[in-house]
Amino acid sequence: MDSLFRDITPKLESPDDEKWDVSQETSSSTDGSFPWDPSFPRIIVPEPSTSPSTLRRKVTKPRARSNKNRSHFLRFFAEIPSDPTKMRCVLCPNPTEIRYLYGTKKVTSSMRDHLLAYHPTELKELLEGEARQDQASRHLLRAVATGVLPFSSVQNEEFRLFSRCLDPSFPVPEYEVLLGSVLQAEFDATHTAVLQVVLNQDISLTVNEWKRGEESIEGTTSHLIDAQWNRHVLVVYMDSTDEEKQMKEFLHALHQHLGFRSITASISDCETESSSEERSEEPPSLGCVLRACHHLVTDSLFAFSQGREIIERIRRVAVHLNRSSKSWKELKKKLVVNACSERRRLPVDRQEDWGYLMRMLRVADAQMAFLDDVFQQAGVSPLSSSERTLLQRLVAFLEDIDDFAAKMSTHQSTLSSLIPYIKGLEETIGELRIGPLSNYYPFILEQFNRRLAVYREYSVVRMAYLLDPRFLHLACMLDDVTLTGDLAMLFQQADEESATTSAVCEPSVKKSRSNLLAKAVPQSPIRPPSHAKREYDVLHDLSHSSDLPEDADPCVFWKEHEAKFPRLAPIARRLLAIPPSSINSERFFLAIGVKSAFKIPSDIMTKLIFVGAFLKRDRLRFRNTEEYNDFFSDQQVNDN
């Protein structure tokens, strides 16, 4: 792990530009280091046969002088057709001519002196700001990193001609330069911006494995709420290697390197364990609730033989429709004539995700009255009336789980959301006890207790629930014993937070007037009792009167009423920043949108995605459930 956090090595300067030009170097680090690791850029060591003293004595051949003078001062001057040795200042109200050409030598020092004397403001803006070419190159890189432009556009001749028409002085950087010095400059700026946000902050981390085709990236994202109650979601670490990491050691090294104040919790792609040792860890490590939903559905349906058989028959019909255009055209005509609500081609759940399975069953349920002929063409017996009823009830149940997953994926969702929504899902599962899915009930209940109910055993989840004003006014969903213990733990953390963030103000003791009075006064002042209980009662009443909607951001409430809760506010800022799920892999790559037309080294691609993730940081999580539903509906259409 020590190799992950090396100090940044400074650049060395040498008169031999050809050997020491680090701007033309690109990173080729494969040691699993951080994306801002000093291996890029790196010191270029000379050949063993060449000593530093030899480099100093070496006489290099002077470079041929370019015919083009690329000075940025020229933008303020225009050519004089009658006298090619002079140029006219375009800023002066009266024509002012400046000598520019001395024989064959072009000199711009007189132009600089003229700007300094008569146009200091324009000169200051020119010198203090970035060069126009550098700005254009960095914006071009950002367009590539966010998917606005593909890599191929950099080498495309038509794109170069288009850029030359806009600004003849801007040469589109070559591929090697764009992914070399330009990428490094933008990467360093992004790294600095991330550090400024996370330094000395209480954060939670989600550890993800993002996959797209053959690409696989291990990433760590920080979630925090700043002092102004603004949420921040920032990717802080990326690694394209497959090297396994010990999570505890990794989080500790990450904590030390990035200067977090504390790590409140970590959410990983794996499942949540129900062992007491895992629940007592500090910081607590939980599994992604979306992964839990996936196993909840797939494992329970696999054990439910009747439902598994129906799903397999529908899948075979979907495969037939996607292979036979004739069958699809006939079916589509029936759907249009009968004004069917679902006119899409029956999708195939190619992805190993329960959401795609649910959407396939939803389309099949809507089109079932017109699928009898397609069942026969696919060599599958049509569904009976009882099987159709079972399918209809199963689709309705899976839509409830999909609604639960959507709420756990939004920007405003926190660990506190798990308590009420898991309770609602538990009641929904209880309704399956009687009806067409009564045989399915034991299997789904077993998976629910194994996958989702365990989240209620974590104290960090329950305390976050007690501080969320969206749910406080609802009926308490914790038993009396658990509620009493969690409130006591919450008050204890509030007192510890108050003791560490501010000095304890001891009341002044009057000078005693006699020995008897002096003996009656305690030697050490008694600390006043905690008022956290009363503070929490005020929070409960205020949240009840506010009546926040379930899709609101609790930060809005806390920002308005923070002054009323000086002890509970710091704890709420930490706990309400913890998300219940990691960032969806498909959502991540679509939000970043990097389009690669040819193979790029993994270390460079990692840096490029890191820059894109920072620029699109507000798109990493879904803003609401409607965006969640639209995203997966579009994905289903694209897959077809």
C-alpha cells in the first residue's frame, strides 16, 4: 500500500531540452497507483553512459528559427500593407505604428513596451490569464473527457480545417500532446480541486467496480456535506488494475493520503454481512442495497420453480421476436391496431440484472393478449389463464422493488431512507402470503431477511433515521428498547462532538467568604446536565410541523434550522451524507461519456475518466426517480 502514496517528485530542469522535455512524456504506470501518482510526469533519467557533467558541457545544435512568430502580443497589432516592417496598434484611437521587422528578424519587445505604457489593462489580462492556445487545448480535452467529442476528432482533417477557420492561430494539438502535457495539466488541476473539497472533512466512501465491455475500473467516491449543507459527490481514487486490496488497509491509506477528518462509513459493491463482528466495525462497512435487491429477486425466483418456468418461456419468445423480423412485424401490426399501451419489441434480459428481467416481464404482461401466435412460432406453449394471473401479480411486486431501488439511487437518498422503505417492502412481501404468489412467499421472505433486514441491525443506519426530518414525524419504526439505546448513543456522540469542537466553558466560582463556605463549594465545578434530549424533542416537533416530502433533501431543513440544534447538527451532517448504494456502473460510464475509437493505455484512460468524473460530478447519481426510470428505459431500447 505504501507504493500508492508516494510524494510528488518535482520536475528537473536541464539545458538539454531534447533529453529533459517532460511535457512530451505520457504516463505508463501500471503499478496500481493513484491517478495523481508522480509516475506521471516523471523524471527522465539520462542514459547510463552519459553523466550530468557531460550534459552540462555538451554543445547542442541550435534549432532552426520558425518563420512564424507566435507571440500573443500580435493579436493587438495589424499589418500595414504600405510598410511591412511596421505594424499598427488596434487599441489606440489614433494610428500608432511600431517597428516589427529588422531585416529578417522579428522583434516584439517594442510592442510589449507600447502595451505596458498605453494599454496596461489589456497587457495585464494577457499576462495573468492562460494563453489562448492553452485554454483551447484544455477545453478540447474536457470535451473529449466528457464524451462531447470522440478521440477520432483530434486526428480528423475536417475537424482541423473547421478549427482553422474559427482561429487560424490555433493548431489542434496532436494526439500525443493532448494525452500528454495537456492531460497532465488538467489532471493536476482536478486533483487539486478534489483535495480542496475533501481535506479535513467527515466523509463516507463508496467503493465501486465500474465495467463497460472489456473495460473495468475500480473507483472510490467520496460523499460529504460541507459547512453550508451542500452535498458533494467526488471520485477520489481510480485504478485499472485487478490487484486485490485489503479494505481496512486501503481505507486507512486513503484516509492518510487525502487528509480526511474521518471516514463515517464505507459502502461497497459486495453484500452486507450479518455477523456481529461486521456490524461493530469502525468505520462501519455496508454492502450496496442495489446489489442486495438483485440477489433478493434472482435467488428467490430461481427457487420458485413455477415462476422460473414462466420466465424461461417468455425469454424464448423474446429471443424469437428479436431474431425473426417477420414475426415482429406481424405482432407490431396487432399492437398498433388494438392500441396496446406497450408497443416495444419484447426485450431480452441479456444483462445479469434483475431490472432487465423485470422490464422484460412488464412488456410481456402488457402484450400477453397478442402473443399466442408468437408462442407457437417459438415452439413454446402459451401461458394459461392462471399463469397469466401469476405473471401479472409478479410484475406488480417487482415494480414495487424497482420503486424501492429507484429511491435508493437518487441524490437525496441516505442511510436513513432504509428504515422506512425496508419496513414498507416488508409489508408488501407480507401481502403475498395469500393469493397467486403464496408459493413464492416463503422464498422471497427468506431472501428478504437475509439481504435487506440486516441493514436495520446497524446502529449507524438507525441513528441516521433518527436525524432525518423527512421521517421523524411518521410513526416510529423502532421498538422501545432499540430506540432508547440509539438515542443514548446519539446523545453520547453529541456530547463528545461538543467537547472536541469547542472548549468547555466552566462557570466562574465566587471567592468564598469563610472556611465553611469554601468547604461547601466543590473543588471542581459540576458540569451542567446534557440538554441533548430536549434538543431532540424540539427537532421532532419541528420536523412534524415542516412535513417535508419524502423526495426532499434533508439538507434544506438542516441548513435552515442548524442554529437550533448545535449538538445534533454536526452528527446529522456526517450521517446524512452516507448513501445507501454505490454508483451504478452503466450510469457512471454514460455520465462520463468517454468515446474511444482506438486503444488507449489504461493509465491514460484512467486519468481521462478521472477528469471527466469531476466535470460530471453532479450526474453520477440520479436526481430523482423519474430520471432513474427514464435511464433504464432508454438502456433497454438501446440494447434492442
